[in-house]
Amino acid sequence: MELRIATCRPLPEPDVDEELLLAALAERGVPARMAAWNDPEEDWDAPGATLLRSTWDYIHAPEAFSRWIGRVAAAGALWNPAEVVLGNLHKRYLLALAARGVPVVPTELLERGAIGTLAELCARRGWQDVVVKPAVGAGSFATYRISADERDQGERVLAQLAADRDVLVQPYQASVEHHGERALVWIDGKLTHAIRKAPRFAHGVEQVSDAVPVCADEKAVAERALGSWSGDLLYARVDVAPDADGSPQVMEVELIEPSLFLRQSTEALRRFADAIAKRWRLLALS
């Protein structure tokens, strides 16, 4: 039995974790290989275990991806589990977190075909610069920063996106320019490290730092955000940024295919490979 590590081909950008993880699993005696989730030649009905990693093109076919998740989960183990993945596909989970009292960047969800203007929304919420992006998305796909003096462009962007998909509108967090957005990596029950990400928008290239310490207030927010899922998770990433008062707030909770920045933390790589090997051996013995 092989462990299938789900990816996509071609990758929209390199996955620097891929070779590190394959090598670490080989050291632990886990036979693993990369397999594209939408490869018609791949037998996803075969029993076994599947680890989600770099399925980064799913945002262009979310319905097909959801069906594939169900298919793989019916055939064998899926990490992270199907119910976790399906609940994380649409960013309405941010509204659910906020309703539970988790500090989340303020978010307006506009359903597909919604009628209204960006000017009306911003006036009602008291927002100036905003970010407009799909409610099902990853990376910088169709993500736009719209300043207060670019409202005409913003109206066009919003209308174009909302014509065929749900859309999120959020106030732009200026703290990402100096403090940076912090990506907190969680593996097998523990936050292992964080990295600083520079902001990027449509067609941007992600720039990341070396590992940085996880501050106590960021740790508390991340653990609150993961509270509903932590017992079921192999991995997670919580992206946070300070609000105007300096308190961390959740930007995203990534439970499907987040980069885990394993190159920046040997502890994270070791912990991830060990956790996968343990699960794989238990599965092989069952």
C-alpha cells in the first residue's frame, strides 16, 4: 500500500515542501508518491490513504473537487478528513468563527448575483480601502485591493466577480505592510512555527520570511480558531494580522492544502512526517 499525496499538475507555482516531505517519509519507511487529484488515469477508488497537499487548482472546479473528496474518503483514509475539508472550501467559515467570538477581520459575504454597490457597502460599514476576493479561493486568485479613490474600478471588479460566484469584501488591514501577515503552522496538535508573509494581490508572488516566534496573543487566537476542529486535524495554518489596536485577528484558517513552510522549520518537518508515518502504520495494521 502506498500513501498518495494529492497534488495538481501542472502546479500554478512550485511546492517547496514536496521534496522535503517525500524524503522525510522515505526515511521513515512510508512508501509515498505524488498523484494529481484530477488525473483521469489515477484509480482514486482503490483502498489506501490520501494526504492532501498541493491541490491548488481546485478553486477553478470546486464542485468537481468536492465530489472527488467524497470519492476518496469513501475508498480510504483522507487527511485532513472530508468533513473538515468540505467545511473549509467556502470562506463563510469566517462568519461562523466570528459568531463564536473568535476575532476575525470584518467580513461581508455577498452571494452570487447580489445586487448592490461597493460604495453602499463601504458607507454602511464605514470602510475606506477594502479587499475584494472570491469566497472560494486560494493564494491571490482574483484578490484585489481597492482604495477609496478607486471605487469605479472596485464597482467593476465586484460586479464581475459577483456575476458568477460568492464574494467577500473586507477592510484592508494596513498592518500587513509593516508587521506583516503571520502564518501560524499547526501540526498534529501543536503550533510549530510562524512565518511572516508580505501582502500580495492578483498575479502577485508570495514573499515569505524565515521562521518567526509565535507570540502569545497570536497563539491564543489561533487555538481559539482551531478549537472546533483540532481533534480531527493532521495539519492546519492560521493566518493572522493585527487590527488597528494591535490585537491579532484571523485572516484565514487553511485546512485543505496550505503551504506549511516546512523549509523554515526542521521541527515542523519532523513532526509532520512522524505524524503521517504513525497514521499510515496504524492503517496498514488495521
